[in-house]
Amino acid sequence: MGSISLLLGSKILFSGDTLFTDGVGRPDLRDKAPDFAAALYNSLHNKILNLDENIVVYPAHLERNIKIGEFKPPTLAKIKGSNRSLLFMDKDSFIQKITVTLLPTPRSYKEIMSVNKNNTILSSVSQIHELEIGPNRCSISG
């Protein structure tokens, strides 16, 4: 819920807000954290983590310390290895971990939603960069 992932052939996964290089998406931004955390677990375990480990993953957001031009997309195997503690726990433990680890809703969340719905137009690259890299905080790490 709240994210989409696209598999291009059998080589590239655009993982959206489901899976990041350093964690998983936030299931809490619509006040249904336990339900969305369960759906996130199911998407990860029934679909994404079953894909070929050589698939290259492009997440919707980058880690804070990575500049856009310097990003080298990882394979699914690399992401699995670096997120083992979070990705390989049982469903109840995953939901518990996700729902107690939540950060405060980003200050810019309403603005991000307005941009996504095409109600607000950003006029500069720096505005886009600030929403994307700055206070967005879209992932939860293990």
C-alpha cells in the first residue's frame, strides 16, 4: 500500500518506496502502520525477495550521503546482505520492529503529497532536492 515496484525484464527492479539500499519504506504515513507494515512484509517476502539476486535495484530514494550522480545501483543480493537483520525476521517481529522504530512524520510530508498530486509545482531543482534528500526520511533501517 502506498508504493509501486516495477520489474523491467528480469534484470532491473525499480523498487519504489518498498525497498531501499539501506532499509525498507515507511508504512506509517497514512495512520495505518500495523496494516501497512504487514502488507510491506508480504510484498517483500512474497514478491521482491524471491526475485533473482542478480537483479539491479533502483530505489525511489537514495541514502543521505550519496549524491545523485554518484549512485551505483546494488544487486538484490547486496541489499539482502546489508539488511539481513530487518529483511529476514518473521512477520510479527517485522511488524513490531517497524511500528516501534517510526520517526516523526517529515515536516514536508503535506508538501510532498501536494506535489505528488500535482497541486503544487516546484520551480527549482533546489526545491526538488530539498524535498527528496532533506527532511523526507522515507526509510526504516534495521
